Amino acid sequence: MNDVSIQEASLNADKQINIRGNIYQSLILADDSIIQIKTAQQIKKLAKEGMNFIATGTLPNKQPSFLNWKENDKKTKQFIAAALK
């Protein structure tokens, strides 16, 4: 799934991921070092609400924008780390 889909996702009563009516059991990130900061923030939010979240390989630690890139790369890394706790 893409960034927009994750950013629009919500959880249903069973803690499954609902994206425009499509239901998923878990979100798995595999070797994805770059992710939009809004996506990382949404992953953190959903994980704290009970979403099943697995990350393997290289974790997202950068976002693609050059605007405030140092600060936003740091935030992206923090959001993903918090989602995995």
C-alpha cells in the first residue's frame, strides 16, 4: 500500500486496518528506509491504538522532503521507533 492509503487508514473494532473498506490484519514494512513523515506519524498513532505492526530489515529513518530535513528525518525515525514499542 502507498503513503496516502496509510495516512487515510483507521482501525475497526477488531483492531484491523481499514483502508477505504479494505480490511488488513497487519502492516508490515520491509527494508523501507524512506517514508513520508505524515505516514510515519500515522503508523505511530495506529500502533498505539492496537494495530499489528511489524518492521523488518532497514527501518524508515528518513523522509523525502528537503524542507527542515534534519529535524523531520529525526522525527520520522522517532515515530517509527515509538510504533514498535
